[in-house]
Amino acid sequence: MKQTEIKLEIQLDENNVPDKIHWIASDAPVKEKQEVKAMFLSLWDAKDKNTLKIDLWTKDMTINEMKIFFHQTLLTMTDTLMKSTQEDKMVGDMRDFCDYFAEKMGISYENPSQKNY
């Protein structure tokens, strides 16, 4: 059986606000720690039927970057919903909402492939 390990390193300032976030996975193609500005980690607790989560972002992440990150995360969650449930109608509604979200938040992509779908 294959096993992988994912490590997160969070550097905090004196007020416990993230300064830097790094991650690395033992089976990732890149073998060095990668720096990121934000992360959403959601875990399903089957026993309690509850989602556990960690949402962190560095203090130098801009509001515009957070809007784009949030939008792309919604799109990724929509893709996961489709792969896991085949709920075509809801996925279509979610994609419509993602477009609405991007419009209302003033998100525009210079490169349409950044939109993630």
C-alpha cells in the first residue's frame, strides 16, 4: 500500500498572525517546500458527521488575491461535487453562482485558463 505525507509549516508573528505558509508532500513532483499565501483545509469527521477546517492566510495577501483564491476554490469544489456525485443540475447552478460571484466581486482574469474551468 502506498502512503504519502503532507506537511504544513506556518510561521507566525508576535500576534499569532501567519507571516509565511509552506507546504510539501512526500510524493509531489517538486521536492522543496512551496510557499503559499493562503490555504483552506477541510476534513470530514465521519463519526460526528462534521467538517473540521483550518483557514489561514498571510497578512501580505491582498484582498484581490483573496477574492480570486476564494473564486477558484469554489470552482474546484464544484468540480469535486461533479466527480463525486454526478449531480449535473446542482453543478450547473454552482457554476452559475461562481460566475455571479466573480462578477459581483469584480474578478477578471487576464488569462481565461486561470478561471479553472
